[in-house]
Amino acid sequence: MPMRNRAGALLAVAATGLALGATLASPADAAPKTSPKFLSASELPPHPSSSWTAGKVTDGVPDGLLSCLQDTMPGYDSRYRAFHTDLDTGALQLTIVVGDTTKAKALATRLNKDIQTCPTQLEQADPEVEATHRDYGTLPVEEGARVHGLHIEGSWGSSDIHLLSVGRDGKTVTVVQWGQLGDFADAPVKAFRKTTTTAVNKLY
């Protein structure tokens, strides 16, 4: 074999070996990405007179998310599923995947803080609104979750109760929101805590 052709063949074999080694060294790069899983309709707090209907999992941030949280959502990979009953009750789940666990922890902290300060934000935006926050504590699931209650009352007679939770599993954060007409006495806190635990456990 001429020297030039032999050298070219050796370089080709070496390049093939390097490419194969790189492929074997990083199998995660070739593996399909696993997307977080969402709640099903049956896993929401039971409604006394109407069943839940689940919408499709959709990219982006839902319009129904409380205004206090809309500006918090970063430009990361976020998806949501909305739920409704035949009456006045609705819910949604939002998941946000960030670059690493440090960013996810910071995002969860910020979301919890924004929910806690939501009454101030709402009242400053509309003087006809009065809002109250309640902290229902943490849940020992994956990297943790916190449950909140928010009552929003308008001077024109409206009264809405919301339950919200923020949970984290690794670099994924999920927000669950439930709401209907009423006040704190109408909030199914125990059932919502169970829903939150299911939502975080179910992500992966």
C-alpha cells in the first residue's frame, strides 16, 4: 500500500474510533428526553356534584394562572394542563423545567414568595379588591412542596377561594392551582394536599 493511502486509512480508522468512543461515553445525549407527567382528572379534589374534565397538555403558561405569578414565569420549558367541572370550579397544573437543581430551588422559592405577597399585589392593582393569604404548610414529597390558600373578595360582592401549591422534583418545579366561588370554609385543604403530593410524585 502506498504510504499516502496507508496514512489516510489509519486516520479514518482513528476518527471512527474517536466517534464511537464519544457515543459510548455519553449515552444520555442519545437517550430521548423524559417529559414531566401531569395529574389526571381523577386525582383532583373531588367535587360534590360534578366530575372533573382534563384538557390537553399544552406548551406555555395558562391564561388562568393567577396574575401574581404571571410575571414570575421565566422563558424556560413550561407546559400546563387545565381542568374544569360543569359548575364553578376550575384547576390547572403548570410544570417548569430549568437548567439545574439550583435554579429550580430558586424558582420554587420565588413562586412561594409571590403567592404569599399576592394579596398586596392584588390590592395595589385594584382598590376595590380585598385579598387574604393563608399558609397551609409544607409536604414531605421529593424536594418538598408548600400549600397556600388565597381568598379574593370584591366590593361588588364577588368572593373567590383559591388553593395553590409549589413543589419540586430535581430541576422541575410544578404549580397546582384550584379555585371556585366561596371562602376559606369552602376550601378542600386536606384533599388538595393529597393532590399536591400526587402531582410531585408523578412528575417522574
